[in-house]
Amino acid sequence: MSTAGFNSQNGTGTGQTYANGPTQNPVALQQTPGVGYSMNHQQAYNPMQAKAPAPPGPGLYPSGPYQPIPPISSYLLGPQVTSYPSSPGHPLLTRPPMGATPSHTPPLSASPIPGPRMPPAQATPPPPAVSSSSYYQNPQQPMAPVWQYNAATPPMGPAPSMNTPPRGPVTNHVNQAAGLAGPLPQSAAVYSSAPPPHMSSRPAQFSGPGLPPTSMHGYTQPGTAPPPMAPQAYQPVRPAYGPPPTGPPSSMKPTLPPTGTSVASATPPPPNVDAQCGGVVPNVLPPTEPDFQEGDIECPGTVAGNGPQAANSYNHVDNRMAGPTQPAPPGRHLGHYPSLPPGYQNTSAPPVNPPMHPAMQAATQPYTQAPQPFQQPPGGPGPAQLSPSMAAMSLQSNTPEALRVVNLLQERNLLPPSPVSAPTPCLPQDLQKLNCSPEVFRSTLTSIPQTQALLNKAKMPLGLLLHPFKDLSQLPVVTSSTIVRCRSCRTYINPFVSFLDQRRWKCNLCYRVNDVPEEFMYNPVSRSYGEPHKRPEVQNATIEFIAPSEYMLRPPQPAVYLFVLDVSHNAVETGFLSVFCQSVLDNIDALPGDSRTKVGFITFDSTIHFYNLQEGLSQPQMLIVSDIEDIFLPTPDSLLVNLNECKELVQDLLKSLPSLFEKTMETQSALGSALQAAFKLLSPTGGRMSVFQTQLPNLGVGALQSREDPNQRASSKDIQHLSPATDFYKKLALDCSGQQVAVDLFLLSAQYCDMASLGCISRYSAGSVYYYPSYHHRHNPAQVERFQKDLKRYLTRKIGFEAVMRIRCTKGLSIHTFHGNFFVRSTDLLSLPNVNPDAGFAVQMSIEENLDDMQVVSFQAALLYTSSKGERRIRVHTLCLPVANSVSDIFAGADVQAITGLLACMAVDRSVTASLSDARDAMINASIDSLSSYRQFALTIQQPGLLAPTCLRLFPLYILALLKQKAFRTGTSTRLDERMFAMYQLKYQPLAFAMLMIHPALYRVDDLTDEGALNINERTIPQPAILQLSVEKLSREGAFLMDAGTVMYLWIGRNCHPNFLTQVLGVPNYAALPDNLYLLPELDTAESQRTRAFIGWLRDQRPFFPSLHIIRDESQLKPVFMQSMIEDRTESALSYYEFLLHVQQQISK
Amino acid sequence: MLALLLTAALIFFAIWHIIAFDELKTDYKNPIDQCNTLNPTIDEVKKIKRVKIALKLVLPEYLIHFFFCVMFLCATEWLTLTLNLPLLAYHVWRYTSRPVMSGPGLYDPTTIMNADILAYCQKEGWCKLAFYLLSFFYYLYGYVFSSSRLFTPDYFLI
């Protein structure tokens, strides 16, 4: 049978708590908390937890019910889809499902297990009293309001249950899987039971509407007339959808229309909601009807008019700038706002419903469904929550919010005080729960446009950002003799496939129907048979397989590390050698590998030195090859030696190496030949080559000349020499790539090194580039510390050898361009001789065929690699995204950070192939285009000003930040090497870190408090708000920390509070502050501990080590700090406001 | 006459060019024959080699074209020459704007997979094929015409 072994593996453990599959849910939750309303959810739901797992009806699943489903499933789907158009609140949609699933289940399942269920469900709804009453009354009345109402209430109960399963068992992978299983069966149960009721309701003619009543069964009379919903809306049939997914959705169907409502109601404290609804409703209704048709996008914002959030949105919409903080009385909102969100009406209306309503609703169905409005209430249960931060957070996550109009020219404080999080795709909750973490797999548009024409209309780039080999704290690993894949497109089985029945599954990428192998029928997690949909492969969007021998072309290679060191005079002068040797000595036991691990060393100046480390020698033997034109290996067998067998010799060598070249006067550097020699040495096995270079190679092959004219550094004209001067390094890199050798380049140099040419060696061999400008062991201690820490991470991090990565996507989509370090071997295949956990990739996509009949599309990235232990493994990530067919939906799903990241990659390409000014123009145009197309196609009310949807409100800011980034700035003195390095980093860094490079975070740290602090490992980490990058935010009385990814600046104001100076910096007064300080003294004071905890926490979040510079007014680095104030004007660049004006001018042209 | 044969050769090159790029593009998209997608199979390696050979043919193609342009010049076939000049200019431009490369060659293996470049190359291949085909018939016509002029007088003389 199945040999599947299942365990949870710890990644290198950066401390990220990424959970798979089941765990993912928690993750999602975690992210959402930031959002604001999610938090509420959790709390509210907690009590419910116990209930959730209860109703697994596994048996039901297999039963034929699926055929009848179509209407149901479509119904379910419909809501998402339909609702979307109006004002796609992604989060909302997702949410509702959660709530819905559980709630529905009870009623539906009622047939199978009626008794126990119902009570809990009813009990659960937060606003029980009101809802229930309205509920009953409604039945006689026109349905629409009724059912929505109903739905709203029940969902609440269920939602909690959904949450619960994942939450509890998070830690243990196995458990989680089991937990997941719970919900699924439920849905299955629902499924089977559902059809019958559905049918009964059918007579009413509206297939869609019919359902809701069904769900209601428990509560109301089945006889209730189906609300006059627009049946079409629900109809959309989604072929791709598999039963596993379907199951949950089915449960959702009822919820969908109410989704917004349900969520909203769920979140806020029940009493409030009800009361508000009651009060508001009557007033609201009349106005609403007429406006209905308009179906504004912004409507959602206005929603229930609950406290703070609603108020907030309101302001924006009107552009009248009502104080966001003032909670408008619910009634007021409505009044102001011309068009009421249909959702709102429904919810509040129930008691009053005029007969007309249903009809109206039907007409406006899309809008109604969207009733994002309700979401907001969750966000602001009470006025207390109005705090701007909350509002901002919710902006991010709320879809409805995402489309709220913001006038950029008037809104000053756009930056959310906490880091911007990725938007949640508008998927049913059960799918979203399984979806890949946005840290690993992220799309620029979380709603994929249906056609290329639509994409062109929205004028936003479509692409994916990946971090495929990220260190994961939990990763399910599957050992199985057969890995189940689609027979046609070779897709790995994933959570988004559909099971037609127990024996067959349908691929979600090519739609081929495949057989389920016998082995797959057995579930090693639950030890049960016949439930293929509960296998870990189908429960986790990120999973790792141990590959059988078919996936090997040759026996897995051992871990091989070769170090190539520059020992010319210049290199010795910098003193890097001793730091390097010490680091390797310290970490020699931590090098990833097994008993076969090999190491070797090569040093070079004008000659190449090899080191014979053969076992048995009493000391390392140095072999010098001076014929650099025709390089050869003196003793090929003994230069790379087994680390375990020859550890003493290696250690001897490392200890003696720094002193060996102390007196060298050789100034030339034959890097090209050294690389060739190293390539020859590594080519039989493959492996990793680490090159340390301190000057421009000037001898032998690959010699380069200085191309930089220091006088041109600040020129605002076009920057020359961004492309390589020779293709020697590129060709060598391709040879390396062919032999599975990756080259990592460490450049430590004060002078020009031609990063543009040298970088190619890493870029095409999937290596990484590190750059330490002005490295010197005495003069630049901050760089030394950074080098040490980076080296430690570099030596000990996880590594995958002889890797390839293939990205598959649903038929109709195709990959346009890749960005990152690799060699593209075919249209969807990257060759990665080494893969490391710090490498990110970006992919531009294009839509080749229309995605007409699809509700969702999937992307799958499969990374096949050899682990350092000699195991062949496949890591598979699958991302599922909804398809949208309206421009406003696409805007609602835009992920501004991902877009910025992808644009940066594209701009790097453009500056190399065309010119820097071209790239800059292209970026500006990107922001102009997308905002003008938003204005043109997605905006219903034309207003003056520069309007942007909330989700894109940071777009111009980020673009401006890019323009002022080292890589793209002009007019400011920038070394060519630093510029090139910034470009490499933009392409190569995972998005989270690239974003910090682009738009640093500024915190005020002199008044840190424990309020809102995180508590990690018993350390309290204060969470100051992120400030805008403007001098206006600085004050002489404060101390400010700027986190720019690889470097941090702590700016101390001249009149900084003496308390901070003494308690944190340990100096009596400002004048006593040393000029270059790189460390915070470890003082035993609360302030010091807080500051250090905060900085340490920031540092822990990233794999590289950001050095800290403490800056006074007179410091040399102050200009650098001030240049990062990107919202301000500099001599050569526009301020943020000027930039906005420029954009507006261009748009209105 | 010579031009005729050479054009035939050029057509052959153009076809090869198209095939090569088409292969590059669709190569791995038809996965049925790719049982082991993630690994380069021997088949794949062969294909890559073939593509490489095809890419090397670009230079000979340019040279041949250049050669018979010179021949037209010598023969003072102004009309034919003007027809060919645009292509000649295009070739010169294409070769001068090629990426930095130490050896002869036009295509950079690291960027060839970019969808834009791939599409462009494919289009280029089709256009050239059309041009060569047309010129082939034009030369054929010219050849027949001139040979008939050459021979008819004799025929009538008899």
C-alpha cells in the first residue's frame, strides 16, 4: 500500500511561523489580525471552537451527490464572482464563507444530523435576538431581505467553528491535517443533503435563490418564496472546482449574498449591531432604492454606518474630508451618501421591506452580494476602535475598502502605521484557507483578469513574486513511492484539484481527468482508507516530497563548497581574510552537509594558488600555478577533500591563511583564471563556489577596465555602463550552470569593481551577490560586523543543489519573463545550480487565451533540488486566485507592494537594455496609466483631484520611492557599483526585503512604550508606528530609527530628551555622542531594553544583518539619511506632492 | 541563376530558424512526451543542441545574402539590388546591435527565453521566409526570362 510517511520538518527555522495547509489558516489569521476585523473574529469565535469539528460526515462525501451539485456549486461560486463586480471586497467574501460553512452545515446537515446541530447554530449568532425576530417575520415577506438577514445570523455561529479547527492543532502537522479533515467532511455532508432541499425550492424557479432558503430550513419555513435574486449571478458554473473545494463552497452558498452581512454582524458585538441596524434601517431604505442602480464602488464603505470605520470610508468617498476620527452616527452616513449599499439595505431593512425591494435587489444583485459594508462594522465595533491605525489596517484587508476612493492630493497620512500586508484573494474561505502563504507566493493582482484586453485596460502588470525556498518553520514532508501528478501536464496534486469521485481527480491546470492511484487512497495521517481528499498533498498548498529515483539523472551530489579568495595586496589591506577564516572556523561544523561534504580553497593574485589537503599530509600544501592563460589543476583529486576526514588540515589552513599573505606586494588580480580553475575543479560534482574579490580583475582572461567616471556619478544624464563590458563572466556562468555550479560573489572594495560585469557570474548561475563598499577591518567596523553576520548566515543556511524550478499555470496563462538569478532553460523552467532560502523570484505573466469559463486559476511552482543530506526533494507551492471580469474587480485585487516589486524588476531590465531614463519614465508612466485607467473605467463618480482606490493609494508613493532609490536615482552622487548592486538586489530579494529597500520604515524610538507590544519568547517588543518619510515627521526632541533593509539609521535630534541619551545611548548629553557609533550599549534600563529588543526584532526578521548607524546632525551619513526622506524635495527630485501634481497633470491630459 | 540556388539555401535557413524558435517556444509546453518534466531528458539536451546549431546559422545566412547583393551590384541589377537593400540594412543593424559577445552570434541564451524576444524572433523568421520565397520566384522569373531572351533569337533564326 502506501508507504507514505508523514512528518513535520523544521526548516532552518528563521523563526517564521509559517504553517502549511491546516496551519496556514492560523497564518492567515495572524496576518489578518493586523487588519483589525479579523481579530474581532477570532475572539468572538473562540467560544465556538468546540463546535466546529463536530460534524464530520465522511461517509457522505463519496456519495454521488456531486452531480446534482451544479446549481449549488454555481450558486456558491456565483456569490463570490457576482459580488465581486460591484465592489469586490475580497476579505469580505472570504470571510463570509467561513461563517457560512459552519452555520449552513447545521441546517443542511439537519437532514442527516438535525437535532444537535441546530441549537448551536442558532445560539451562536452574536445578534441573536434581533436577527431571529426579524427572521421569522420575514418569511412571509419578499424573500431577499429575509434570506440575507437569515444568512447573516447563522454565519456568525459557523464562522467561529471554522476558525477553530485550524487554530487548535496548529503545532502538530499531523493533527492539523486531521483537523482539516473535519471541516471537509462537513461540507461533504452538506453537499449531499443539500441537493434535495434545493430541488424542493426549485419550483420557485430561481435556482440560486432557492438555496438560501434551503439553508434556512432549520430556521424558517421552507416554503418561503425564494428571494428574487438574479439567478444568473449565481449561475456561473465553475468547471475547475473540485469536490473538495466545492464541498465547502456549497455550504457557503447561502451565505454568499449575505456574506458581507454575516461577517459584519459576526464581528461586532452583537447588541451593537442589532441596535444599529434597527435604528438605521428605516431611514435608510427609502433613499437607497433610487440610488441602487448606481452601485457605487464606494458603497461598501458606507455600509452600516457603524462607528469609526464607516465614518472613515465615508470621508474618503465624499472627498469632503470629514474628520475620519469622528464616528458619524450611523444614520448620518446614509443620509450623506447618495447611494446606499444594497447590502446595507438588506441587512437593516428586514423588518420593513417594501415589496419592491426584492426586485431591486435582484437587479442590483451584484452589489447586494458585495455588501462589503458590513465588514466595516466588524472593524469598528465601538467608537473606541476608531483609532486611525485600525482604520488603516482594515483598509488594507477589506476589499470593499480596497476600492474606496482616496484623493491623494488631500489625504496626507496614507501610510498605515503597521507594515502593509498582502491583500487576501477573493476566494471562498475554504479555498483561501488552503492557499499558499503570501510570503511564499504572491501575485500582483489577486484577481486575475479574464482576458488580456481587460488586463491592458487596467494597465497594471500581472506577475507573481515567489520566495520558493523560504525557511519554513513547518513544512509537511511526504515520502511516497508514487507522487501523484497529472498525466497530461505533470502538475502535482494539490488542494485545488477536484475529485470527481473517489477514484478520479481533475487537474486544476489542464482539466484532464486522472485516476487516483491505489496507494493514494490510504491516508497516512488519519490512517484511514478511501479518503484521498484528506491526504496531506490535498490539504497543503506548500508541501515537500521526497523524490524517488526517477527524479535523478545521476546520484544526488554531495555538498561541495569551494572558496576562491583574493589575496592581492589590496585584499590583504582590507583585512577581510582573517574575518573570513575565523567565520569558517567557527561555523565549520554547521556547514550543511552529510558525511560526503567536500571543501576546497583557492587563492589568487597574479597567480593561482591551490591547496592540497589530502588526508595524510602533515600540513596543507600550497601549489602555485602561474600559467594563467592556460589554467590546469595540479592535483585534481586532492584539492577538494572530504571535510570530515580532513578537518584538521582544513582548520590548519584557515588558521595560517591570513598570515600567509601578510606581506604580499602583488597588486594584480587574475580573477578570470581563478574562476576557470575553480570551475574545472567543481565541474565533476557541481556545488557552490564562493568568490571573494576586492578589486577590479586586471590580469588574464576576464580582465576589466574601469569604466566609471567619478564626475558623472551625480549626472542627471543617462548613466552609462550598466551592461556588462564583456561576456566572459556570463559565458562562464552558463558553463557553471550546466555543470550545476553556482557562484556567489562577495565584493569588498572601496574602488570601482565593475559590478555590472562581475555580477553576471552570479546572476546566471543562480548565485547571490554581496557587496561591502569601503570594507576595511579598522576603518569601517559596521561593515565588518555586517560581513561577519552575513557570512555566518551564508555558511550555515540551508542549501539545495542541482535544482530546477518549474512554474506551471492554468491553461490560458503563460509566463512572459522571469526575474532573479538563474538561467532560463525553457519557457517555464529555471535552472538553479544552487538554491538558497534568501532568493526571491519574480515572474511576469501574460494571458494568452481568455479565461472565460473559469472561476479560479492556479499557479504551481515546483522546485526539485538535492538537499545537503543528499536527498532529492521536490517542494511544491500552489496558489489559487479568482478570475475577475470587470476592471473594478481587478483594481480591488491589486497588491500594491507586489506591483511595485515587479515594476522594479522590469525597470532594472529596462535600464540595462535601454537606458535609465527610459526605465524611470516607464515607472512614472506605470503609475499614471493605472490611475488614469482607474479613473476612466472603475470610477463611477468623477470628482476633481487625484483619485486612487484605497488599495493603490500607496502606489505613487512607492513609485516615487523607486525613482529615488539608489538603483534608479539621478542627480545624486551614486557609485556605479552601488547602483548595480541595488539593481541586483531589487531583482533578487524576496519582496518583503525589497520593499524595505524601496521604502524604508521610519519609527520614533525615544518614546517607546509597551503599549501594543508584541510578546515573543518572553521578550516584550514595542511596536512604534511607522512614520512617513518626511522631515516634517522628525523633531529635534526625538530619536528616529530608519530601517532600510540592509542598513538602519538611528538619528538623534539635537535636543533629544536627555533621558534617552543616558538611558539608551549611555552618554550624558548630546555633545558627548561619539561620531560613529555602531552599537547600542547594553544598559540595564527599561528604555535601553525596549530599544534593543525592537532593533533586535527587526534584525531577526531578515536573513541578512542590517548594520546600525547612529547619526547626529554633523555626521557624514546624515545626507544619506536625509536622502531617504523620499517625500521631501531634493535638488534633483520632486517632492511627493509635486510628484502627485505631475501625475495628476498627466492623467488629465 | 546563382541567386536562385542561394535563395533556396536562404529559404532553408529561414525555415530552420522558424523551427528552432518554435521548438524553443513550444518545446516543453507539450508535456506528454516529457515524462520527466523537471529533469532535462536526453531528448531535451538534443533539442537544445539542435537549436544551438540553428542559431549559429544566422551568420552564414547574413553572409550569403550579403554576397549575392554584391553580385547584383556587380551585375548592375539595380532593381533587384534595391529590393534587397532593406533586408541588407536590417541585417547590418541587427548585427551591430547584438548583445555584447565575444564570439560571433546574435542570440543571447540568457535572454532568448523572454517572451517578447522569442515572439520577435519568430515573427522575424516568418517575414524572412516570405521575403525569400518571393525573391525566389522573382529570381526564377528573371532567370527564365533572361534565358528565354538568350535562346529565343537562335530559335527564331533557324
